[in-house]
Amino acid sequence: MDIVTLARFQFGMTTIFHFFFVPFSIGTALAVAIMETTYVVTKNEAYKKMAKFWGNIFLLSFAVGVVTGIIQEFQFGMNWSDYSRFVGDIFGAPLAIEALLAFFMESTFLGLWMFTWNKVSPKLHAVFFWLVFLGSMFSAFWILAANAFMQHPVGYEIVDGHAVMNDFSALVTNPQLWYEFTHVIAAAITMGGIVVAGLSAYRLIKTNKDFDFFKKSMKLGLVISLVGSIAVMGAGDFQMKALVEDQKMKFAAMEGIYEDTTDPAPWTLIAWADEQEGKRIFGIEIPYMLSILSYNSLEGSVQGMDSIQEEMVAEYGEDNYYPPVNLLFWSFRIMAGFGTLMLGVSVLGLWLSREKNPLLFKHKWMLWIVALTTVTPFIANSAGWIITEMGRQPWTVYGLFKTEDSISPNVTVASLLTSNIVYFILFAGLGAVMVYLVLREMDKGPNYIEEHAIEDDNVDPFAKEAFE
């Protein structure tokens, strides 16, 4: 119940909950853009209907994402003022660009897309949503530019105890930024495909109504998730290899390595560490595998946390630089495991949904597998952010500024405990409302407005017009 722990918990809670919806929005935006473009190219009205229906799901995630983002910014300013003073001169530029350019672009073209059905040409209307998707990617880019500085600070100088930007180009060419950006976007694409496929499977389990619509949606979602899964594995591999040199302590903790490995280095499949004693209790190892994963070679050793600790003490002063080992070790395996599962479901789902022998649509238990996979990208993305943020401890800005020095001086245990409880209740409520509204949209189906536009006066007039 100390101030640092409560503030860190609040940052983690708000960040993870907000990040439920960031890749959700980016991924579903891509799916909707592809659907509407397919309609423009083929003139097949089914894809226009798909774009409208899944566009409603996107709008829900976008709305909740905006709300959770505001809450995250609020707690950031409330709890981390000393940190904000330290990095404010650097963070100001990318965050201003994100708000004034990227988010403004995304919101503007989303409004145009919503209210110009049948008022502009189909090609221009599709362009509107591609610009929404690009805006969401630009927004992620500038947020990650700030986060990448925290992981690998570049383009700065220390003036009067504050980090001041002296090279903007270094900030946007930061290697860590491009590792993070490609990884996040690939994960978002995977999530968009899995969400479309999983929710389509849920609908097909409940009823055969609109079978062709959700069959098409599921197959498109599986194609998108397959492409995204392959991309995220490649991006993740590049990022993990970079950690071997850039954040050696994080990498060693992810692999549960206390002592320097042998050459070649074995990879630990499962393990548990006694973090108080600073040693591994047990582990199951696969020979050579860590050398292959780290260096693409059958040779090469990996430095352990004990020797890295000695180096960091010599460079930064006496302190405990060990991150939470078990949390990072298992978070990495959860992230990688669920990523592999999504790849497998995508491949098998497409194979089993072939037109010649569509077994996927003949067996509900197969559809249940696809439907339950809907939750996996949320878990995998959360595990990834736990690795990113917890692996950097005890630093907020790696090698420059520590977490214990970043807390606002005026916050108290009572205020943090109260705000944590309030935020948790608020997030639980928002999450429940989001799930309810998504399931409600799924139950209504793609033809609800068209079927009720005449007799139901409560139907949104803009929605009515879209179907006329």
C-alpha cells in the first residue's frame, strides 16, 4: 500500500484497459476498409453491407477507446508530475502531433464516412475509411515514439536536470520505435481479423440466419488474421533480438536466466524462479534453441541477470535492477503461445472452410474454437505490454530516470487507493457495456435496420437513409 506501488498499479490498469481498444480499432478499421474496397471493385452489395455492419463494431471500440484514453491521460498528469517535468520537453512534440494531426484526421474522416453514405461516390467513400485507418496508425506511431524514448532514449541532452530534445529526427528514427510500431500494427491487424472471425462464429453458433453474410465475414477475418499473425511473429522476432543488446536485463528476465548461459545457449520452455533468493528453482530446457532465437546461429551465449546487475551497479549506482522475473517469463510465453494459437486457428479455419468441403460450418465445436479465440488477442496484447513496461523497471526512462523519482509529490496513499477503486469500477462498467453493445449488434444482425426502417420510428434517421 505504498505510493509507488499504487501509482504503478493505476498506470498499468489504465494502460492495459485502454490498449484493449487501440488494436481493436486499428484492426477492425482495416477489415472494414478492405470490405468497402471489395464492394467498390466487385459491385457486390454483400460487401457494402459487411462494411456497414462491422463499421458499427468499429465505432463502439473507437468510442470506448477515446474515453479510456482520456482517463489514462488524467491519471498520468495526476500521479506522475515529476516524470512529466523530466520528459515534457521531449514528449510535447510527438503527443501534440498525435492529438492535432493524427487523431484529428481520424475523427474528421470517420465523421465524413458515417454521414455520407450515398451522398458521395463509392470510391470516395471508401477513401474516407482508408484515411480513418491511416489516421489510427499515425496516432499509434506518435504515441509509440514517446514510449520508444522511454525504452531507448535518443536525441536529447540533460539541461538543469531535465531531458531536452536536441534532435527530432533521432526521435522518429529511433530503432526501438520501429520495432514497437511494426509489432503493434501487426498485432492490431491480427486482432481485427480474429475479432471479425470470432464474432462471426459466435453468430453462426446461435443461428443460421444471415449464414452467407457471416460465412463471408469469417473467411475474410481469418485471411486478415493469418497475414497479421505471420507479420507479428516476424516483427516480434526482430524486437526480441534487439533486446539482447539494448535491454539485456529485460531479455534475461524473460528467459529466466540468472547466470550466464553456456555456448550454445538452451531455451527454457517452462521454469519458476525464487526471486528472493535470486535463483531458478526448476526449468525444462531445449538445447541450442536460445542461440538460434537470439542470433540465428547454433552458437552464442546469453548474459545472465547476476552479471548484468553488477554492470548496472557500476554504471548507475547501487540499486536493485532485477525486474519481476516470473511475471516477465510467463508473460512472454503467454504472448507467444496465444500468438501461435491465433496463427493455427487462422490456418486451420481457412482449410476447414474450403468450398469443396466446408467442415468448419458443419460442426459447432469447430465454430466454438474460432469463437473462443476472440479473447486471445486481448490476452496476448496485454501480456506484451506487461513485458514492455515491467521489464524496464526500475526505470521510467531507461538509464536516465527511475520510477521512484517520477511520482507526483502531493499524492497520498488514500487518494491513490480511492482513485484506483473508482477507475476499476468505471473500467468494469465500460467493459460490461462494451460487451453488451457488441453482442447486441451481433444479435440484431446486418439486416436489422433494413427490416425495421419503415415501422420503427426509433431507428436512427441517418441509418435509415443509408439503406434507402
